[in-house]
Amino acid sequence: MTWIGDNLGLIWEQLREHLYLAIVPVILGLIISVPLGYVATRYSWLANPLIAFGGILYSLPSIALFIVIPAVLGTKVLSTVNIIVALTIYTVSLLIRNVIDGLRSVPPDVRQSAIAVGYGALHRVVAVDLPIAVPVIFTGLRVVTVANISMVSVGAVIGIGGLGELFTLGFQKDFLTPVVVGVVLSLTLALIADLILVSLQRILTPWARVATPVGEVA
């Protein structure tokens, strides 16, 4: 407890960095995945290759990717850009399948009804397709968010890892407290992020909360 009190500034700084490095790639990955998923559902021959390519990308070891990206982008080894780009790649590789499955789950008659009342392609996707696809997309979004919060710690290997740097500090000094603090805060972040996404999904899908009253005949 004495160490925690003496290092609140360090803990807060690593927590902020961890949150930034985990959430920004999720946002970027979602922005990239939705248009890709739409294109893949419009041109169905693209779907399976995209999903397969995403699987290959996700199988790449994170440490190797963190090390290779600076050479590819020309960034400094200790730049946060490397972590953000790597985790964005992982986010897209996981999320693309959910976006495709979510858009495919839209019933054809619903699409036809939207077209019949004058919805253009973009308007239909935003107002009809995406809202229906939200539950499937958010299932993937919850997975990638928790995965990113976990993987940020791996960046400590190259000197940028948010709470992972507390692990490194604890191991270097053979002192357990920083490691425990890092683990507890990582788990707490993952839990809070998941609860926020569940709440956001409920807000975006109010119809899913409507239940048939007891005794009502369908």
C-alpha cells in the first residue's frame, strides 16, 4: 500500500496511456470495418477472402508486429503509433466477420421495404441495415475491446505498454505490488469497457428491450 500511495502519479499516467492505446484502435477498426463489411455484402465474392485474410492477420504474433511496424512505417520504435496501428489491424481482422454477418442478418424483405419507400443505398444502410446489425457487430466489438486492453500490455516489451510497464517494473525489481496493481487495473478496465458497450448496445437497440406482457396472446 505504501508503494501505491507513493506512485499514484505513475499509476494514473500508465492507466491513461493504456486506455488511449486500447480504445483508439477499436474506434479506428470500427470505422474501417463497417465500409469493408458493406462492400463485402454488396459484392458477396469478397466476403470469404476478407474473412480469411482477417484470420491470417490475427494469427500474426503481436510482439513481431510491434517490432516490424516501425520498419514499415518509418516511425520510431518507441512511438505510440506502432501500437495503435498494430491493434487497429487486429481489430479489423476480428471485427470484419461480425460486420459481414451482421449486415447479412438483415431480412431481404426489410431491405426491399426500405427501397420501396424511397431509401437510397446510403440512407438504407445507416437507417435500416446497421441498426439491425448492431447486436452482431457489438458482439465482436466487445471481444476486440477486451482483447485490445489485454494486448496493450505486450507493448511493454518495446517500452510502450501502459499498465504493462508496471509488470516490467515489478519483474525487474522482483517486487509483486506493481504487477498486482497492473493486473487488477487491466481487469477493471476490461470489465468497465464491456459494461459500457453492453449499455450502449441497449441504447441503440431499444426494440430489443420490448417484451411481450405476461398473459398477452400473440
